Amino acid sequence: MRITLRQLQIFEAVVHTGSVTAAAEMVSISQPAASQALRELEALLGRPLFRRHGKRLQITPQARHLLPQARAVLSQIEQIESMGSEDELSGSLHLAASVSVGNYLLPKQMSSFKRQHPNIRFNLDIGNTQSVIQQLLTGKAEVGFIEGYCQHAELMTQVWLKDELVVFGSIEEERPENLSWEDLKEANWVMRESGSGTRNILEQATAAQIPQLNVALSLAHMEAVKQAVIHQMGLGCLSRMAISQELNSGLIRLYQTPLELNRNLLIVTPKNTALTQNAQRFIDLCCAVPILSNL
């Protein structure tokens, strides 16, 4: 018996969905047939491909090395079936991005790539930096985009863009234009949740002078942070690109501070794992087209 394309399709779908039932629905076969295909693939390879974690299946470290090869084979088959030119790409591309990058930068890049390669299907998961790293480690994402830092032994990073964080408040509040360390210490803050790259940058920038900021609200969503600041619940700190609309609408104002809040936006990929052609070409496009200056 040899490995079949159906087995590879089920394997890749289980990685993406975390469930045999959802994977079966994704590739339009029955759940028993999907389970059988997965068992046959594991028997052929002589190793388990997933371990159960609660109700979800997580890929094993050994199977993580199979994933890019499986995706490459499936992509090549789709390209043959589409009868495209040698330069044409098809198949899926799984991305994960932190909130700022996923909401304000990647849509433009994805649109440009889609115009060049209309047969590409994107899957984009947006979360905080830690969730992006987890998506990469579990094989759910091929390429990650984050702000801040990533020092994981199984991942490698490259600097993509420079970004600036800014401190802002409601236009209705009366504060001096220049905020001192004492002003920052006494202020209430509306912040992203723990694990957010944006929050990590702010806490590191203030740690030497202010061991503990007064966090009035800790919120998982950037839009919630902006709305809370607009309604005078405290100061906020987000990427300049994330608040441009509110700033232009006159809902918020920026403050000058002694903080150094520049940061790198990073492209993160699994180490010692070959990228699929789709992933590498998308990274090449992202690195070739400057976009922050156009926001």
C-alpha cells in the first residue's frame, strides 16, 4: 500500500481544523472514511500523527515535518489540475497574524497576491502574539506575522517593517500635551490583554520608571480599547496605524511622552522546515512592497 492524496488531504485538514469530523466535512467525505484514511497513513509512516488534547487533536513533532511536504504535494496537484502557467500558484496558504498586522496590513498584501494568483485560497487566523506562535508550533499556520519579540528555539524570525506605538487619550479629556513620567504613573490605562505584543512593548518601556502601571481595563480586542479610551476610561497605547481613523475623526488626541515605543514587525516561520512555494512567494511579495508609508 502507498500513501494516497486522500490521506494527505485528510492529514492537512485535521491539522487545520483540529478535528477528524470537521476535516471530513472540509474534504466532503464521511467521518468514518476520514478516520480510516488517517489510521492508514499513520500505519504506513509507523508513527502517530496526532495526540488528543481535550476535544481537539494536536499534531506531533514528527508529523510537523511531514506537513510542509504534504502541503507542497497537494499544491502541485492543484496546479496541474488547474492547468495554469508555470508561474501560476494555486492551493491554500495558512497564515497567522497579531491583531495590528492582521487587521491593518495583511489584507492589502493578500489582495495584491490574490490578484496575481487568483487560485490561491487564504486562511488567516488573527490573535495576540502568543497565539500566533502557538499556531506555528502546532502546524496550523505556515507563516506568522507579529510585533515585538519571538525567541523560540523552533521558530526563526526576520524583520519585516518598522512600526510606532503612540500614547493617546479622549479628545474630551484635559491633559497637558507633554506627559511626564509622573503623569504616566498617575494615569489610568486601557490595555490589551497579557500576551499581546503591544502591551509587552509598553510595559518594557515603562518598567524602569514605573514598576506597575494603573491598568483600569484589560481588553482582548483593539476596537474595545479604542472605544474605552474615547469614553474617557484612561490612556491607551496602540500602533499609530490602528488609530488613524479615530485621530482623523477628532475622537482622540496624541500625547508626547518620554517613552521609546518603536518596534519591529516580524515574519516568523518554523525552523528546519521547508516552506511551500505559496508561502515563500507570499513572503517575497510582503518584503518587496512597502506599505506602512501608504497608510
